[in-house]
Amino acid sequence: MEALEEISQFLDIGTRLDLKSIALQHVLSVTGSNDGIELLLSLPEIVRQLVLLVQDNSTSVCKDAALSLINISAYDGGANALLVISETSKMRPDEKPNDNLVHTCLRCILDKQNDLADPCCMILSNLTRAHSLTERILAVVNNSGYAWSAIIAAFTAQKYNEKGATLHYLGPVFSNLSQSITMRRYLLDKEHCVIQRLLPFTEYVESTVRRGGIVGTLKNCCFDTEYHTWLLGPKVDILPRLLLPLAGPEEFDDDDNDKLPIELQYLPENKTRDSDPDIRTMLLEALAQLCATKEGREILRDKNVYVILREFHKWEKDRAVLLACENVVDILLKKEEEIGLDNLREVNIPEEYKEKFKKMDEEYLNDS
């Protein structure tokens, strides 16, 4: 503790470069363990200095400070401590250096010439991971002067950053924040066509992080049943984007083919399914959410979703993914008379049955 307090004087942004670098490297090493991070969190001034050092004139200092913040933000409690610093900052968004980490990250991400855009995306990904922090982070972003439209535009642009940053970790940021109804309302705004810009990334083979982030975002958006008709209709047409990563090269007869969405018809012999089981699970969970309403179920039946899932089930080996697939298939195979409800969300399941079903799922997954 005393050693870190002494080091703090050398972490000032105006300190001589060699002394600042040595002090910062020591702090970076401390963030390599949970105990070290706990120690740093007891010294909030050092944490604040790290935020300022991300904006240092020295590239090496900036990168070491960013790495330290990635480690701290990944730790339970670290994200909240960093968010508190952002929330209590007295600086304007355009001030530099700025001790508001969220504002600083957004500025770096939207700066096409910035070398720290990707580390800043990772920091935001960590900061937004806890559901309990999402509304607070959205409030900080909304007071930053940076528009969500600009952030979405940077993410969806080809090679936005001229220094080679990919911005892939904005995908998990969108997924994390879309746990909030506030964020989903923006993504699902029918006038701004935001969600349509994200759909192509469900098959983005270059990055599992980006692809998984967007699939997670779409899954969260499917929780809002009032948007299902729009999502499944021609304005968005989400269904092919959810099904294509689950579809393989199997051939169907003409009757089955004609019922499928046009994008799913006559797929090539080299068509492969998504390689990541977590992403496959999220895609199936999104389909399950779209089955919540009678209209959604009828659309999925009319579009012959069952035959895609039937072949997928034959191919899949992961038990958890198989269970997610079977949950959708069970709903689609039932007649509406058997279901007896327009909206499955209206079913009130007693807590003891929830626990029983959870235990049954766990036994299924453990059954070899």
C-alpha cells in the first residue's frame, strides 16, 4: 500500500517520461492479480490517474494505462469503481485529458487516427458486462456529446479506423447494453433502421467477438414481443439472418424448399454452420423468443423453420445447444389448440416448478 502511494506522485501526466513509464509498468503488473486490483481500488486517485494517462503524449504510456484499465474493468467491483469516477467527473466531454473514462473511450473509438480504439472498445465491453450497471452507463454515454448513430456508423463501416483497429468489441458492448429496455428502444426504432444495419454481422466469419456480440444483441431485442411482427416482416426480415448460421448444405425436396425464406433455398454444398456453440445457442434462444406469440409461431411454421432445425439437430453434438434446439422444435410441433395461449409470456410458472425444470435441464446436460 505505501509503495503504491509513493508511486502515485510519478503517475502525474506531467511527470518526466522515464519515471512515469517505470511507475506505470509497476501498476500494470499489480493489475495482474485480483489482490492487486483490490489494492488499487482502495487508492482511487491512482485509478483516476490511469484514466488520464490513456491520453498521454507517449504511445507506450497510453497503451500500458489502457491495459491496466482493461484488467481493472474485467474485475468484479472494478467496473463499478471506474464508472463512479466517470459519473463524478467535473470535466466537460471535450476537455483533454479527461478523467471520465466512458467519454475518453468514446472519443478514442470515434477518432479514426487513434491507436487505442480497440483497447477502449475492450474497456467498454468490460464496463457494460454487469446488468446492474447498464442504465448508469447509458446515462453517462447520453451526456457525452457522442451520438449512438455515430458509434453504430463507426462499427458498421469498413475499416473505419485508419490505424488498423477493428472495433470488434463494440459488438459485446451493444449486446450488454441491449439488456436495457432503453437501449433496445433505440435499436428497435422503426424510423432510424438501426437493427437492420447490424443484421449482416450474424455471419461475420472474421471475428467471433463481433458476430457473437451482434447475435446477443438480436436475441435481446427478440424479448420485446410488441416488435415481433415488425422484426419478422419485410422491413427487418430477421428470420433468415437467424437461420442461415444454423443451416448446412442439406438438400430438401421442392415442397420444403419453396416454403423456406428465399435466402435458405438451394444452399451450396460447402455451406457450413456457425462454429461457436455459444453463438448457436443464442440464435436458437432468439428463435424461441419469437415463438412467444401465436403470430410469431405461425410465421416460423409457415417459413418451414422446422426442417432447418431438424437437420441442425442431426448435426449438433453439444448437449446445451441440442436442448436449446429442442425447446424451439417442441413449440413449433405443437398445435395452437395444445398451446392454448396467444402469448407464452403470460404463463405464470410457480417458483417450485421453475426450479424443477432447471434441475431437469441440468440432468439432461449431464446425461452422457
